[in-house]
Amino acid sequence: MNVTRTKHGPLIIVSGPSHSGKTTLVLRLLHRLRRQGRKPAGILAEGHWQDHRRSGFTLVDLSDGRRIPLADLIHDRGPNDFPYAFHPEGLAAGRRALALSRCAGADLLVVDEVGSLELRGAGWADVLPPLLDRYRLLQLWVVQSAWLEAVCKKWQLHPVRVIDASAPHALDDLTASVQKLLADSSSPPLHGSSTITK
């Protein structure tokens, strides 16, 4: 199902290949913003590892810091099967964290991440349109580069910036972009074309 959308509020996308440090980059940004007294909301999916292999994810609710198991690697799966099994309590916690009532007073909403599940209508797909309707809410989405074009097309996104997480100055570029948009938060919603930082 395609989503028809002609406008949304200011949006930054952090992108890059799998295991390129996207979530780590966002964590470092949030550390800087919290030191400035800024209030984030939304979710992070922190990966955990076993035997040098990604073994699953923990969901972090950015409103209160709560950590909930989100997904575990499925070891015995077919070649075309999705590689992770999701915990119902993790999905429920993510949906609560992305509820409008939890995000309305935030300076920055983070959605980590939007990808193949959402493109198939699962994951966080059904909570994204109401969030995009909040024209004054600055959002940061994490999207693997493999899904970037499809995600932008499905939700008719026009990000202000697309930051490559593996770029040498990604943290400074991301911080500057977020700070500028926060400073301009009283201006009308932005619908400019994206700029890719490489």
C-alpha cells in the first residue's frame, strides 16, 4: 500500500549500509542535545552481538530511558525469511514510545529504524503517518541505504538532510543540521530537497 503525502514537517534521515554506525551516531547526537537541555522522544534499536555476529536488538524508549528486548536472531531460517523474531512486549513498547501523546512535547523525535518491515506494512508502518502530520515536530529517521529510496517514495518524504553515517564529519554535520532546525522551529514547515552528505 502506498501512502499519499504532499507535505510533512522538518525531517532528517541518517542513512548508510548495515553495521555502518547509524544508531551509534544518533546516540552521540542525543548525548550532545541532552547536555544542552533538549528533550528527545521516540525509539532507538540498539544492536547486541554474540560471537562477532549481530544477535538481536534492544529497544530504548527515549522519553524515559526504558530498555526492552525487541528482537532476536533466528538461527534456523530460510534464505528469504526475515532474520529476526520480534518480542511482542518490545513492539508494544515501541508503539507506546511513538504515540503522539509521548512525542508532542519533544524537541526531536527519533525513529530507529524504518526499513523493510515498514515497507511491507509491519513494524512501525502504521504509526508513521500520524507522526508525519505533526508539522512542527522535528524528526530524525534512521534508514539503511538499501531502503532509502523506497522509504522516501512510500511516505512521500522530502528530507531536509540525508546524513551518511560513515562520513568523516557525520556527527558535526548532523548536530549542526539539528541545531539549525531547532533554532528555526518557529518557521513554517520545510519541504526542501535533500542534501546527501558523503
